[in-house]
Amino acid sequence: MDFDQELAAAAETTVALGGRPDLRRVRSQVAEALASGSCPGGVLLVIDELVGNAYEHATAVRELHVTRTAGHLLIEVGDRDPDLTSVRACLPGSGRYGLRLVDQLTLDWGVRADHDGKVVWALVPLTDFPVGP
């Protein structure tokens, strides 16, 4: 069974980030929930960057939500900080390498306000990250 087929069986997962769980645990939970223990490295790298940035720059990080859409993963990290400018300051060309990497690994990414702060999101094409050893 390929990664796309495995994800079809479990199309989404949410990981609570309150209390700041270790990134290895977060990656493991996502990989287990979405792909029976395996998940493309590029996807995990995007998750690491978005969650790590939230831990470093935001107040009261809420959750990571990962949803499978037709051939893509939508990765969303929510926090209670309504300030959208701090994410925009990290845009490619600003000297911050993490979001430059996110920009290269994703079809698109951005930030939006929500009812409880903001959500930083990224859309990752699954076809670019085949499962391998």
C-alpha cells in the first residue's frame, strides 16, 4: 500500500501542543495516525518548522492539525497570538531559513486569523515525498 492509499484510511489527525510536547513525539504521533508509522521526511520537516516556529515565536500554542486532501497534506498550527506580522517577518528573504525551507517544500503556505488567534498553514504535495527507508 502506498502512502496516498494509507492516508485515505485516516484522512486527518490533531495533536494538542499545549504544554509544549517534544517535537519527536509530535512527529511520531502524526506518522502513526496518518501512515501506520511511516511518513515522508519532507512532510515531517515542514511540521518541525511550523511547530518549532510556533514554540519560539507565539504565545500559547494550541494544536497541530494535519488533513489529507486530494494528493496533498494540509498542515496547520494554531496559536493564541493574534499578531500576523511576526509570521510575515519570517517570509523568504528575511534571513530566516526555516520558513525558506517551508517555502521550497510546499505548494503554498501562509497565515490566517481565526477565532482564537492565528493559524500558520502549509500545503504539501504528497507526490514529491515518496515513502522510503
